[in-house]
Amino acid sequence: MASSSISYNRHMQILDLLKKRGVVRVDELSDVLDVSVVTVRRDLDYLNARGFLVRTHGGATGPKDQPAGIPERDFTEKDVVNIAEKERIARKAAELISDDEIVFTNSGSTVALFLRALRGKRVRVITNNAAAIESRLDPLVELMILGGEYREQSRSFVGEFAINTLRDIYSSNTILGTNGLSLERGLTTTVYQECAVNQAMIENTHGKVIVLADNSKMDRIANFVSASLDQIDIVVTDDKCPERFANELESMGITAYLV
């Protein structure tokens, strides 16, 4: 666990430097991070494989296909976009949850609506979604908020503390919101820190990984990959989702609900 936390911190430092400089070099990173060049190369290869950067001879640059069309929105802005569709998605997702489950959820406006849709079910929810604290939840829903580094824009907790807490818990099912869902890249987000939290939830899920995404997220790629499609079991979207896209998901073994 300690080793994973150390790696996570190095990856964050590398991406922060890359964001500031546009280009990073192995020898410079070795000095800054106080690790061997072998370790730096391994870190860069790891980040390259997940689309966070592009490996070059002797270093790395930012991802070439980083989509400028999906900037991170403030949580309050997202809360009023496609609200009717999100409410239908939330209600359908709530139907997939049974009594006495432990459910992981991440941040996002659709996930917040899902929490409110959990009516008449005795469920324990573990989430990094700080906005859930203000939600009017059914008294049967037991809410546990992960701590960690607080991000005001997404109203979520991220970082080492949240990830380490998740590793000691196993969920019945996991509910994930997303910024983009692509047949090529899978589940993507605009925030690197969210990726590690999403992965920790997926890895400690005994049951289904359920993605909630309205039609505006379909066939879109955000900056960072949270999960590949083979880690997703169910996608709940609205009836404006292109039929072709839903059929492609089904052909990959992913159940698609259009509501």
C-alpha cells in the first residue's frame, strides 16, 4: 500500500511539472523526484500507456489528442445540464440496487441525483462526493464520506487518503459518473486525481460496475482514462443516446439501458 501511495505522489508531481512546462526530461525528473532514471522511465511508461502523456526520446510531452472540447465544469453548472435525462438515469440506476448493499459512488451531478433516488432501500453508500452531504437522502440510506484532499470545483475528495481508505472496503456494486465514454478509450475524466479514486472503487467491487452518463457524454473523450470498457458491466443512459453506440456497447458484453 505504501509503495502504491509513493508512486501516486510521483505521478502527480510529474503531471504537474508537465502541465507547467509542456515538456519533461528523464534526467531532470530524476533530480527533482530524487529517484533513479529507471524509476522515472517506468513512471513515464505507465502514464503513457494510460494516455496521460506521450513518451518521447529522453522524456515526455502532453497528450496530443487531449480534447479541448471538454473542459472541467463547475459542479453547480453541471447540476442544471440535461437535468430531466439525468433524473431518469438516476431512477433507473436506483432500481438496480437492492437492500443491504454497500455501494461505492464517485463525484458528479448524475451520481448526486442517484443518491436522492434511493428511496425505501436500506443501503450503505461510501463516496468521495462532498455534495452528497447536502443531499436530502432517505433515512434508510447510510452515508459515509471519504476524506482526503478537497476539490472545490468538483466538490469531491481525492488523493492518497481517500484511495487508501477504499482499499480496506469492498462494495456490492459501484456507481460511477463520467465526463466522457468512448468505445476506444473507455471511461474518461477531466481530472487526473479522480482516475485513481475511480480505479480503487472498481478494484474493490464484488458485483457490477455501473456507469451513469447522459447522451452528451457518449462517444466523447476527456483528458484522462479512468477505466477501460472491459471493467464496466452496465451503462445507464438516456433515450437520446445514438442507437449505434448502445449496440456497440452491447456487442462488447456491456448491458446498456436507455431511459
